[in-house]
Amino acid sequence: MKELIKKIKSDQNLSQGAEAYLFSISKEKTFSKGEVLIRQGENVNKIYFVTDGCIRSYCIDKNGKEHTLQFAIKNWWISDYIAIHNDESATLTVECLKESSVIEFNAKELNKMFALFPEYEYFQRKLLERHVVSLHKRILNQLQLTASERYDLFLKQYPDIEQHARNYHIASYLGITQESLSRIRVEKSKK
Amino acid sequence: MKALQITKYGDIKDSLVFNEVNKPTIQANDVLIEVKAAAINPIDKSIILGNLQGLIPIPFPSTSAYDVSGIIVEKGAEVNNFEIGDLVYSRVPQEQMGTIAEYVAVTSMAVSKKPGNISFEEAASLPLAGLTALQSLAHVGIKENDVVLIHAGSGGVGSFAIQYAKAKGAYVYTTTSTTNVEWVKALGADQVIDYKKEDYKTIVKNADIVFDTLGKNYTSEAFEVIKKGGKIVSVVGPLDEESAKMFGMADYKLPEELAKLVDAKEASYKFIFMHPNGAHLGEIKSMVEDEKIKPIIDKVYPFSESVEAFAHLATGRAKGKIVIKIN
């Protein structure tokens, strides 16, 4: 929690009251590998800030296949924002790929922060901007880069991920088949 | 709920009927699966024809088939390894047979989460054939560089066994007919023997393991191709004495001819009767997710055409598994 407060304070001042409120609405939790934080189809009202570990969000299509949306490592936020924003049941499953520590927030209580502590709004807006930038980059990369280039960027972004993520997690994140991922890896190992 | 039921022993078209039946109720250790897909196997056909009524008698009517994939919608009080909403697959135990239905109750011990990278249809195709191959080859301790002969490489069990043996690093011989040679090679077999053109006994020498999926003369012939001290594992040949004891036949002796062959080659002979096992399905899940094993489907039928699916199975010409999409 201290790390998160430090991170917020690096962007702007946080009043003592806001800091106390953040403490009061958060819970530090540790989940083991394979534990599910949000399950597709169930109600969702939690947002997680990852302090350690690796967490994956994915959707399951009507045929039962998984498609990875996001990997969250240290200092990343993860939840099902579609469900929270639309106030509907979860469209994603959020699962730990290794033992992970998080700070868990109730989404509604976190939203109250805006009214109670206007200074927090700046942090939240910056956070949202970074999130939009990350999504835009992901879409543009998908549109204009080769699978091999996308894989290179992915490894830069998540240097240790291959220790925890299965091949099909990564392949589905990159939007390629597992065969293509294997081929790309073989080609890279030859260079 | 709707279910495809066996109403009597006999011809497939005369014995299978769609019935409206009660949704199954679960026991403390069961999960209730909303069925997405079921798969059919030769044993399902044999049960309908009445060929197994001595070994596996069934009450009438009984819902057909064992292989299933779907979503857990209810769980018993003592189930703590699954949650409602989990996507799972299973080869259900005999007493819970009946996967060609909208719901099936299954003991959680026989269930595993399905592989995440394949569809419900593909997942349903794996359990029975996969468990048969895994339990057979694991029993004989297949390992890197073992030379193994797998009969009938294009069958449901054979095609899985080839991939499993290759994943373990073995050198794989397999037999198949001319039309399937290339297809079986693509599964990873090192040497494919076209039994219509070649005699496998002149090609395979000193094998460490023979996986006998054909029985009859193939069981005794296996001793001609194994090395001294080799291992034969069969899913269709005569029972071995240990397996016979499990079936309550304490005085059973291995047929004399077979016993002599075992002695002469200082070999081991083991009959494997596949048993439902969720942990083994978990191993298969990992191997599928790592693409060491790929499900092979011949055709997917809609629920309403389940009887046609059985007619296709009866031709014996399917390459890979026959799956029924339930929901």
C-alpha cells in the first residue's frame, strides 16, 4: 500500500485525509497461482492494483476458447472495466499466473474518492490517460506491426513473463496461433 | 431435459430414442455439468448392440455415452476443487453414463478443467481415448528413446498415443491403411507402416514397447517384435492375472500360449482397463495447452442428428473422433 501511495504522490500531492481514506477502502491480499479473482458471468465490483506477481485477464468465447486481454505485473491495475462501467456481470476472467499480491479496492468506494477528495481526480485522470495510451498502442501495433515485431515489443514490456505464462496465453494476447509463436521463437533463436 | 437414450439392446436406429427426462440430481461429491459437447467411442456402439452386456449390463432406458465437456452449474457440498462456472471435461464413470443430454452429474474426481486453448467440441473428443492411451503408456513407463509400436495409428486411441509417445521422446512405429499413411505421419510418427502393403513384423525389431489396440493375433505377434525384456500393453487382448483379480476372477490364469511367450521373451504383459481420472485429464490439459497433443475430430454433429453420428461411428471409417454438439 505504501508503494501505491508513493506512486500517487509522485504525480501530485495527496492530503492526509485522502491517504487515510485510501487505506480505509483497500485490502492487501495475496492469491496463489491459479486463483480466480474475477470469474466471467459473475458480479464484479473489485479493482486490483498489483504489488507483486503476474495476473492475466481473458475472455472465453462461445466455443470455450480463451483470449488474453491483459497481463498485469507489478504496479499495474487490473479488473473488468467493461462490467464495472456498464454495471453488468463480468465479461472477463481474471486469474493469477503465479502467486500474486494485490491491493483490492471496491470500485464504488474508489469512485467516491472523486467527490470527497478532488485532488485524487488528477491522479485518476492521469491513470486513465495512461490506460488509453496503452490500449491505443496495442491496437495500432496490432494493425501495423508484424507478429514478430509485436512479440519483440511484448517481451520488452513483460521481460519475465515467459516463466509464468503458457504459450497459448501469449499467442492469444498477440492474436496469433501457437504454431506461429513457436515459428517466431525458432527464427529468433537462429539469429 | 432432452437426452439420447438406449431403450434396448440391438440395432442402433432401433435402440436409440430422444426422451424428455429429469435433470440429474447431484451427490455431495458431484458436479452438475451443463453439457456443451459429447463425444462417442466404439464402446458406446458395443453397449447399444449388447456386445458388452455380460461385462457392463445397463438398465433401460439409459442415456448414452461417456465423454463430455461443458460448464459446471451446480456442485455438491464436499466439492472444493471446482467452482460454478468452471469450464470442464470428463470421461464420466460407468454409473453416471449419459453425456448425450443437456446435463450430466459427475463425481468431481473424474473431472478436470478443460484445456483453455481448444473448443468445447475438441475438449469432448479427448477424455476416453486420451485416458486409455495415457494410462497404458504411463503404466509401461514410456520414456525418451524407447522404441514403441502403436497399432492402428489413425484410431481415436492410436492417434492420441502417437502424440503422447512423441511428447515423451520415444521413437514411434505405427500401422495404418494406405489412405491414412500421410495423415498419421503428420501426427509425428517416425515410421508409418502401411499394413495393406507391408508386413510390420519384418520392419519392427527389438521394440521396447508394443501398444496393442487390436487384440486377436496381434497380441501374440507382439512378442515377435519386442526385444528380450520388452513390454506389451493391451486394451483389447486377454486379461492379465492382476487385472482379472480386480474383476473378481481370483483363479484366472493367463492363457497358456501367452504365458509361454511371456516367459520366452522375459517380457511383461499388461491389460489396461481405462479408469476415469480427473488428475490424468489435468495432465492431458497441460499437454494440449503446450500443443504436445492436438485433438483430432472427424465430424461434429448437432444434437438432433446424434443417431446419424452413431451410424457414422458404426462404419469404422472415422479419422479421429465423432463429436455431438449439445448446446
